[in-house]
Amino acid sequence: MEIQIKSLDDLKKMRRAGIVVGEALLLMKAAAKPGVTTLELDSIAAQHLRDRGAISSFLGYYGYPNVLCASVNHEIVHGIPNERPLQEGDLLSLDFGAIVEGWHGDSAISFGIGEIDPADQKLMDTCDESMWRGIAAAKVGGRLTDISAAIQGYIDSQGKYGILREYGGHGIGTEMHQDPHVVNYGEPGLGPELVVGMALAIEPMITRGSATTKVLKDEWTVVSVDKSNGAHFEQTFALMPDGRPFVLTSLDGGAARLGALGVEISSLVE
Ligand code: MF3
Ligand code: CO
């Protein structure tokens, strides 16, 4: 499949989807407390889609049964919401996608429920920062794996973490998953040239142990085989016509986190 190049108009629509996703993740994070179930979080997200006139990117995707992926502790990604109450100390990853006028936004966050193991917090902080460094490394005229190398370089600088190999980021636009696939490891300077109008979902997935995973019998939930806890962060960003990035699923467009890395965001949206 060719890489879909978006016009400014297309990217403005993707921004509308991105805002719905960013808002829903914040609503769910605020509601996620001990005793709350991930199915309740799924309902909050479904209601938010209705409130905003958006539809789910996930529901029905290869038969996926919900609008949310909720993965707890050694579940790393693609967990199906269920009736188990969240407990103090859990590490929760939420992954959510929305469609507005045919354009997708896709984002994920990980956070702790109540007080958590400091090593789990470090795992999440490392995963989150690696994602931002990956986005910051995406320059017009550069190459796709500049992103991959920046992600791995940061993770490896922080300790011994397992970086999932079987899953990665992706192009996104009028489909949730488009070319190119974006791996979270490897050498810079390879792959397609980064050009204006590309939109990519960047999503590192790491564990405190081995990167070896398996899929549970529910055919979705990806767990670490060594049962080590995992973290997952994801944002959808675009290279805008002014040559700068804009993080479509971040409510501030990425201004704060990219600014901290010395990258100015595009002023073409909003
Ligand atoms: N949002 C996931 C990704 O980042 C995909 C979710 S799988 C689904 O690529 F089935 F839930 F849609
Ligand atoms: Co994704």
C-alpha cells in the first residue's frame, strides 16, 4: 500500500478525531480508581463518542468487541474491557481510537491506580518519553527509522527494558492502520523519506523484563510471557505543510512535550 499523503484540510479533520480521542482518554483516566472496572471506562469512552458525533475506530475491527483496549499489569496491549475491579497498585494501559468524517485518531496512555511500584512508574515514564523523542526525531527530509532509533536509543539509555518486536506504530488516515509500519528499534536513516502530509501513530510498547509476548485465548490480549509489567503510549502526529509536526491526539498539539525537546509545533491547526 502506498503511503497516504494528507492535505491541510484532511489534517484538520484528523485533528477533530484526535481531540475526541485525547478528551476521552483524560475522562477515563480521571474515572479510573480502585473498584472501577475497565468495562465502565469503555462505557465512558462510548458515551464520549456519542456526545461528539464520532464513531469508534476499534469496535468491529477484525471483530474487536469494544471501543477501548484496556490492558492491566502484564497485559501489554489489546486487552478487552472486563468486570474485574481495578486495584490499588495496578498499571493500566488504555488505547482508544475515533473516526470523525472518515478520518481516524489513535492514542494510548499508561498510568498507575493509586500508589504504584516506583519501578512501574519509571517503566511508564520511559515509554512515554521515548514516544515524544521519536516524534521529535521526525523531520521533513529525514527517514522513517530516525523515529525508531530515537525511541530505542532513549529506552536503552534508561535501563534494561524489553521492547516489543511484533507490534509497532503505523500510518493512519482514512484507515486506522496504514503503511508504513513503524518499528520501535533499530538504526536511523532507513525506510521511506518523511514528507509533508504524512500522519503516523507512534506507539512504543515495553516491559520490565523480556519482550517475548503471547496472545491469550481471547485472541486479543497480548501479555508478556515472563509476566513482567508492560507500558504503552501512543500519539498520532502529522508533518504539516509548514514543515513542522503537530500531535493530533494531544490536546495542546504536543506544544509542551515537543517544546521541551526543542521542537516547535506547527501553527497551521487552530
Ligand atoms: N489502537 C491499536 C493500535 O494502536 C489497535 C487496536 S486493535 C483494535 O494500533 F482491535 F482494538 F482495534
Ligand atoms: Co495504533
